[in-house]
Amino acid sequence: MKKDELLKLLMNCNRCGLCQEVCPTYKVSHIEANVARGRNRLIRLALENQLNLDKEPEVEKIINECLLCKACEDSCPSGVPTPEIIASIRTHYTNTKGLSLGKKIMYRGVFSKNRNISLIRNLAWIYQKCGINKLVKFTGIFNKTDEMLPNLPPKNVRSLLPALIKKLPNPKHRVAYFLGCSVNNFFSSIGVASIKVLQENNCEVLVPEVNCCGAPHHSAGDMEEFKRLAKNNLKMLNNLDVEAIVFDCSTCGSVIKDYKNLFSGDKEYENVAAQVAEKVQDISSYLVSIDFNKNMGTISKKVSYHDPCHGIRFLKVKDAPREILKSIPGLELIEMQEADMCCGGAGSYGIFNPKFSRDILARKIGNYKNTQSDILATSCPACAMQLSFGMKLHNLNCSVKHPVELLAQAYEIKSL
Amino acid sequence: MVDKRLIDQLRQIVGNENVLTSKISLETYAFDASPYSGRPSVVVFPTTTEMVVAIVNIANEKNIPLMPRGAGSCLSGGAVAPDGSIVISLTKMNNILEIDPLSKIALVEPGITNKQVQLAVESYGLMYAPDPASQNISTIGGNIAENAGGIRGVKYGSTKDHIIGLEVVLPTGDVITTGNIHSHVEPELDLTYYFCGSEGTLGIVTKAWLALSPINAEVKTMTAIFGSLENAGSCVADIIAQGVVPTTMEIMDNIVIKAVDDYLKLGLPRDAEALLLLEVDGFSSDVKTQVNSIINAFATNHALSYKIAGNEQERQDLWKARRSVNGALGKLKPANIVHDIVVPRDRLAIMLEKVAQLAKKYGIIIGQVAHAGDGNLHPTLYYDHRIPEEVEIIEEACDEIIKETIAQGGTISGEHGIGIEKLKYMPLAFNKPTLHLMKKIKDAFDPKNICNPGKLLPQITED
């Protein structure tokens, strides 16, 4: 975004401070630099040449401490798009300074290439299984950061596809299922459940060969790589003969839905992106829209639901996952306070901003604990990773599940 | 440059993590919701009264100005840090210490937000009556400093009517407790009153005993639209004259209706000249009579149509509309000034009309909302602060609004405070003996003038 466009957006902030109520970093710190109004003021001073963005490491730190959760924008009466402004400034940093080595290895080296993610995943699986992790934990060198990874499944979803995908005799629907990196590699049980649930509802499921949606690159301001990944994905998703492209990861769904803004003005990709966006559907919303099969077995558990930022504020999904949970016989849905507050996961935020991430997580887990439920459900693997980490950190013996996992389980119990 | 020894002392009192000194972090404490800004030298976050005392003692000893700060949502510049000052941010003193539903009292720390108090007492069927539009973020300490009123003000009054007692650290470092905490009976010389509306110039509130009110059994929220501001204004005077005291009577003009509707998309009547938002509460028989009188007043004052909110969602939508006014208007121009003038109720219609005429005369945008029930108007003037001519015109228009207010028998601030913004109008609103007395009171509390100096009280010129 150009400087004068940014300034125009920033001018809309009349410093009323309503962002204080919803900004997770402000809620845990009570410091003005950690809320939209403070961040926007610093950016404005920089754009008005009163501060030099490139010579103030503290400003860069503050810019990077935003979770991009969009809560401020949604509650801002002037509609100041702070996340967009922050993302623009991060792009500026990446363009002028390049990515830090850590981010470069992690984003371009790992997330950008499916093979490398699988490789890393396999190494991590070995790490968890062979016992080195216990030794490492004992030495404390990772300060529990290694525990952020969930317990890894032995195989990723893509390698299970031949066995999973069934040929249905008379499919009523035909959908593409977007298999994102996190679900594929770290939460294969979610991917397996999604495919099973869709098939149970008489949907023929295609699983296109996509790559990373580019969310990590976007949030780090690496627009070049983000666009490259987006173009690849659009090629894979365009012209599919399906009624919907279904996502069990809110982040992937909202990033892909937003490709149309990424390519606005681009003759080759703008229309394609808009057509693909039309078909993007969160899996719970899709299931509700096709009046999903309610014939299920009983799960007698108390469940609370955490709204992923990308679900509630980007894809605008609120009721559908709750409707699915409530439809399961025996399951009691207990709402927690601040269900729509970011969990502090925010992609790789926790790795680069551990203090904020853990403070926000502690608040989230505290709210969950008050519900006294057995299971915390959420529709995003990135949140699931953070929330499972939270359960470990706070010694809670509760599991984190995607609503479709519970639905798949309920279908399974019925068929037993 | 900031005295390094001072910083060390402050760190010892509140801990390293509770002291901000960097240029960047201080920039984020230079301002509030007004157009002004200042240059603090350090920000501290105490968590106990003892810490506040220790900080004040240092400031007192070294003659350093200090400023207590809550959410920093002040509209008149009250929370703009004086140059070189120690900002005492009370946002980490944010606990509710006790709720006594029987005596209807809550004991809270100053940094808790108004809304958190409301949520905490709601389950007892109680509310804390003052409800400024900023209540989601503004703190009880800030509400006391500004004597915040709010939308329910017409029936319930302002902050000063709901404070039973205070613990205050005086600028001398002494700690006092005001009020009679276990009874609503007020002592003869009521010290609590001095602090309500003192804008942080007399001391730092560290605890507050709040009087809670029962939530009434039934509430009816209604809106009416009018073809002119004048009709809406007379309708308000009529309703009050009939003996009905609604909890709320808010007028929004056309500019405001449109801005809010753009933000919330509620389907407000975008071409209406004025919208009146009303709420009455009480027992159901009582509410019925009030609603009937109000509907009569609508008819006599030529309301074009009216509506009664059918359910809680509709009601919440209307409230959200009202609470979003300040922010939603931010879209019109990069800067604005909101006034909070007060006129006698029977002058409301004429004052609304006069302000609309001034907007025409100067060729500027003035949005008007009013807590009409208590004659409290919020004309908001929009401009571009980067264009010197616009700034000049706005200043002139403001001066005229204030002069007109005083000519109508009104006063310059209903709830936003004097701050920096209205200092120059103080001599218009109060005569010299009154200003001198105020100065003497200030001197009695703060002999060295270190507590939020440069706000509220103007320099008195002798002639």
C-alpha cells in the first residue's frame, strides 16, 4: 500500500480507545504501545517523518507483536483496518531488510515446499518417539518451546488418501477438500475426520495437490513468496467441477478467500481468484448448508468452543460449528468467556513472541477452565496446536478437537 | 534528559517491568482522545496504594509534575501528559475488591473499567448507574476525575451521585479516606464531591466505594424521527414537563444518523433530520403510563413516526448505535472537536438550531448528538488539522458556540471536563471570585501545583 493511502486510513483513527477492550496484547499488558491506537500512532508519526521506521528497533518490535487477529478492526467505529496497516509495514521491513534467517528457513525453506514439511515432520516424529525429547526437556534448553508441537501422528494424511477416498455409488454432492500443511502433517486425525464426515454425507471428495496457502509468508511480509504460492494454488483449484472447496482450517480458508485482494488489478489472476473465493466454504458451514446427517451415536461430554480469529472475523463463521456440536446426542456445549479472543497462537507468533503468546494463552485457558468442560473444540489446526500446548503448560488433562472429529466419532459410534 | 536516579528510584518502587522510559513507548502516552499531545518523561504502573504514595513522594520532593491516567479516553485533553511529567497509569490497579449486594456497594480499584463493574454486579440484579458512552474502556478512576455522566444521566445523575467514598493519595503524599463508607448519609463538608470532576488535579484515587442501583424490572426503548431538530428538542422539554423521567433521551442529527448507519448498517432512517432515542424503566404498570405520555408528546411535537424496540436484540442495536457515535464520526474528517455544553432544557431546541445555523454560516460539518434529557449537547466539529485555515475557522466556530451557550443561560462542560480544551472559556463561565476560590481549593490540596498542572484552572489575569 502506498504511503498516502496508509496515512488516509490512519487519519480515521480518532484515538477513542475502544480497541483496548478487545486487543489481546493490551488485555494482558495494559500498555498503550500494545494496542491498535498506540501502534497506529507510531506508524502515523513514521509516515509523517517524525520517526524513522528503519532506525527504531522498538517500533519494529511493536509492529511484530500484533497478532493480526482483527478484533480491533471489527470493534472500531471508524473501521480502521489496523491488521492491513501492520501487514503493509511488515512488508516494508521485509523489502528493505529481508527476512530474518530464522524466518527465512522456516517460511521459505519449510512451509513453501511440501516435501520439506514432511521431512521435518518425520524428523520431529522421531524426536518425539525415540526419547531425545525427554532428555532435552530435562536440560530445559528449549524452554518448553518444543512442547508446542502436538504429539505427531506416524503418517501424514496425503499418504493415507488411497485408503481413505471411497468411490460412492450415488454421490449427491461433489466437493474439493483443501488439505492444508498443518492438518496434513501435524493433525492428520482432523483431515481423516473431514474426509470421512464429507463421505458420510454423500459427498464425493477430491483432494487437489495444493501447497501452503501462504499465511506464514503473508504475516511475515514476504509478499513475493506469498504470491508465488497463491498462484500455484489457484492453478490447482481453478476449473474444478465441484460445488464447494471445503476447509477444515480457518486460516487456509480465509487466506485463499482473500487471494482476490492480493491479485486485485492483476489481469491474469484477479478473476480466477474471485471464482475460487466464491467456492471457499468452512467445513461446518458447508455441512450445515447441506443439512448434514443427524443420525449419530451419543458422546456424553461437556465441550466448549474457541472461535479461531480466521473463523469468526475473516470467514464470519460463528453458529455453524456450534450447531454441529449441539446436534451430537449427549454433548453439552458450554460457552466460555471471550470465546472469540485470539488464543495467542497466530501462526508462528508464539515462537517469535513467547511472552505475549503465553500470557494470552494463559488467559484463554483460564476462561476455558471456568467452563469445567472435558473437551475444547476449535476449527483451526493452528489454534489446536496452541491450545493443546496450553493444556500441557497448565496441567489440564483435556483434549482439543475439531468439531468434525467429534462428528466423525459420533457417526462411528452409531455404526458400531 | 530524564534523571537516571529518578528512574532507578521508580524502578525500585514498582519493578523494572512497570516503568516505561523509551522515546517510543512515551510517544504512546503523549495523547488521549483529544487533539492535544504532551511530552511525559516516564510512565509508571503502580499496583498498590503504597506504591502510589512512594511515587508521589518522589515527585513532591523533586517538584516533578505528575498525572494520573486511566484509559486515556478523555476528550478535553485532561489525560494529555504535562511536559516532563511522571505519568501514573492506574490500569494495573484493576481489581474489584468487594461486592456487597445487601448494602449495594462495590469497592473497586481505579483502573477497572466501567463495563467490568457493570458485568460483575449484573448477576446480583444491580448496576452502577453512570454509563458514559466510553464505558467499555473508560476506567472508574477516569470517570471520577471527569465526573462522567452518561446516557442514563437524566434519571440517575452523574458519577458524583454514586460515589460513597474514596481513598485518595494527595499530592503531598498523604492518604485520606473520604465519605461515610457504611452509610449513604453524607458528612457536612463532603470531600468526595471535590474529587468528582477534579480532573486529576487534586489527588490520585486509589480505591472507590461505588453505590449500586437496582436494575429495574421492565425497560422500554423507543425511537421517534422528526422533520427538524427543533421539534425533537421541544418534544424532550414536553416529556419532562409532563413529569416523565426517562432513563435516556438522546437526540442524533442527520449527520450522525448517517455516519452511525454507515458503520453499523442497522437501517436507521438516513433522511431524518433528527432521531430521538428514549428509554424508560420501572415496574410494568409505571412503564405503561410513561410510554403513553411519551407517545402523546411525539404527536404534539410532530414526530414523523415512532417505534418501540420489540426485543432485546433490537434494543441492544439501538444502544450500540448510540455508543458508536464518537468513533463512527472519525470517518468524516481526520480531526474533530466534541463539545459538551449544557443549556436549560427549555432552551435545547433553540440551541440545537443555533448550532446548525453556525455550521451553515462557517460552511463546516457539525454533527450533533445530545443527552437531551439533561440539556447536555455534543456538537462535534469536523476539520482537517493539516489545513491552518480550517483550524482557524473551527476555533472561531467553537468560540461562538460557547458564547451562545452562556447567552442561553448554560455552561461549558457537562461531562468531558475542561482539560486543556476549555481553559480559555473558564473566565466566560465563572466570575473572578469563583475562579479565585477554585484556585485556593487547588492550593489547599496541592500546594506545589504538581498534580496534573495546566488543566482545568486558567491563569487568572488581574486587571
